[in-house]
Amino acid sequence: MYRFSIEGAEWILRFSPQVYIDSVEKQAILSALLHIGTDLTKYTHGSAFIIFTKKIGAIVFDVERIPSLILTVSNIIPEDNWYDQESSSLKKMK
């Protein structure tokens, strides 16, 4: 669990028990969130968003605002598990 501030708002970053990543990757995720900055304020309680990174993959965040500002990394999807829909079929992304 990490605590960080953006524009005076205190956030908590936590990781779902099903997400297994090392501390270097956790720091990279925290750094990415700091780059998002004040855009975090537009997400309402119960919403979700994704950050795509080449190194880690697609990082899925769940947003809680009650009782605190909490972001939970609920899943990480490696790039080799991404699919793209072209026309009417799904194809693995390259």
C-alpha cells in the first residue's frame, strides 16, 4: 500500500491480492499515477480506468472515494494478452 498526494488530495494506492508484481513495478505504477495528476479527480466512486505501459502491460484501476480516496490495482494484463477488434473479428495485437 502506498500513500500519495495530488493537489492536496491524499490518495491510497493498493494492490489486489491476485496481482503479483515486484516493488520496482509498483513504483512505476505510482509514477504513472503522478503523471496523470489532477485528472484523477474526474473519476467518480465505483468507476475504473486503465493505463497502458509497454513494460508492465494494461493496468486496471478501481476508484473508491468513500470513505477515502483509494485506487486499487485490480488486474494487470500483459501486452501479449491484448486483442484488437478489426472489422468483425478479434486478432491478437502485435
